[in-house]
Amino acid sequence: MTELSDETRAKIRDQIGRYSRSIFALDGTGEFLESLRLVAEATVAEKELMRFRDEFPKAVAEVARLRKENGRLEDQLQRTQTYEGNIAAALLEKDQFIKFTESNRDEWAKRAEERLEEVFRLRAFAEWVRPELRQFALRMEERLRANDHKSHWANSTEDMLFVRLEEELEELRGAVAVGMKDAVIHEAADVANFAMMLADNSGRLGESTAPEGK
């Protein structure tokens, strides 16, 4: 509904005034009653206009509130749809994981069995090897891990490895001569590692002599 302009409202008031003045100038009951009806209609129109003017801001505010509520409901609907989508994706991943687990169960059981056998072999090896050799092998592994950033010994020639072996052997002699116990162990592990590299590159270290287990 469009609000009446000030000019229209002025015309209505003027018409009411003219109707009121014409009552005293009318001749006859019919014309008098018609004038009363027109005055009444004009009065009702004026009251309706005033009510509309009072209620129009409330209607505008209610429309604004409804638009805001509609936006909130649309946002909530979008979040709900996203949440439902996440649930559906999680359920799908669960089903896929169950299917994957069932299809790979035998393979995992086989790997677990192989790992268990390896543990038994390592324990048997640890029991078979004398304590001094176990401790020295650990020192050798420590020295190898400290140099993991370097190229693998498989990329080195025998001559290169022999040169390094002789260098480490000289360092070992020096440590023994001055009686530095920690340095002796350190250099001895280096010497042993280069000897191991030569043996490994010859292709013989793949043949195990350790017991299979107890």
C-alpha cells in the first residue's frame, strides 16, 4: 500500500469541510441524508489514513525482521546440509575402510607373522652372539647412522674403501697409543664398518650363519 501524499490528505479534509457546510444549505431530507453519508465516509477515510500512517513504520520494521529471519534460516539450512554431507562422507569412508580391512586382512596377518618370526630370529641372534660382540655391533650401527646423510657404500669402489679403512686404522693406532678409551671404541667401530662395507660389496653378507630360533 502506498502512503497518501500531503496534498491528497489536504483535499480530503477540504472535502469534509465542504460537506459539513453544505448540510445547512441543503433543501430536502434526501439530500441531507446523502450529505451525512458522504461526511461519514470522509471521516472513516481520514481515520483509516491516520491508522495507516501510524502502522506503516511497524509494517516496514516487520518486513525487515522477516527478511533477517529468512537469511538466518537459509544460513542454518546451509550449515545443516554441510553437516549432513560431512556425516555422509564419514559413513562412506567408514564403509570403505571396513571393506579395505576385510580385503587386506590376510595380507596383514601374513605381515604380522613375518614380523613375529623376525623378532624371534633377532632374539635368537642376541642370545647366540656373545655380549662383547653385541655391544660392539651397536657402536658400529651408531657410527653408520651418524653418517646416513652420505652416499651409500655400494657406490664406492674397493680402492676408495681400502683408503678409508687404512685412514681409520691409523686413527685407531693413535687412539690406542694415547690411551683414550672412548676414542679407541669410536675408531675401532669405524675400522670395522669399512671392513663390513668391503665384505658387503663382495656380495657375501647375505648369507646368514645365525641360528633360526629356539
